[in-house]
Amino acid sequence: MTKKELSQLYWLNREIEEEKRKLSELEAAAAGCTAKITGLPHVSGVHDKIGDLGILIAEQRDLIDLKVRQSVIEYNRLNRYIASVDDAQMRMILSLRYVNGLSWQQVAFSMGETDEQYPRRKHNTFLRKSEVDEKDEINVVQ
């Protein structure tokens, strides 16, 4: 698995937080607050502002629900991959970094290390070796 694939859960969760922020803006606007809503088109003329906001709120909630479901699927996929790793320390590094979303410094401290480079180097070496092993597997199958 690549670093990009491992990072998908982190980025999905960031997307969810951003979508929730947008939902809060919409709900505030619907409640009559003067919150500025970013990214909406400005249309002049007479129209049903409350109805329009209601539709946008419903669509935003659906989008959040979809991303949450994607996040759960990604979480399960990531945990299955981590569980398949033979090295217990590497499982801990991968879990702390990609499931818990910790920084490299936080990963190091959680492992009882003071230098963030220790888990990062182990991680990078593991990923390089995994990529070589995957390429070898593909060549054997062909």
C-alpha cells in the first residue's frame, strides 16, 4: 500500500469537517443569523430564501452522510491492511499515524521515543520494501 492510499482516511475526515463547517453556515443563515455563506451564487430578484436554504441544507447533510460512509469503509480497509503487517511495532506506527492521525512527533512520543525521525524512517523503509515486494509479486504472477 502506498503512502497516498494510507492517507485517504485522514483526508476524508478533513473533508467531512469542512462539509460540516459549510452545513453550520447554511443552518445559521436559515436561522436568520448574519453568517456569511461562502461559495454560493448571488442571485438578485424574488425567490424563496428559506426554501432554497432548506434544499441546500438537505443536500449538504446527504453529502456529509456519503463521506462518513466512505470514511467507515476506508477505516475498515486501513485496519485490515495494518492487521496484515507482521511487525507489531510497524502496526503501531501505521495505526498511530494513519488511523489516529498523529504527527510524527506524537507517534514517536507514543512509542516512547523522543526523535520523530525514528518512526518516520522505519515507516519509509517499510513502505519502500512493501512497494518492491508488490512489484516482485506482480512479476511472478505475469
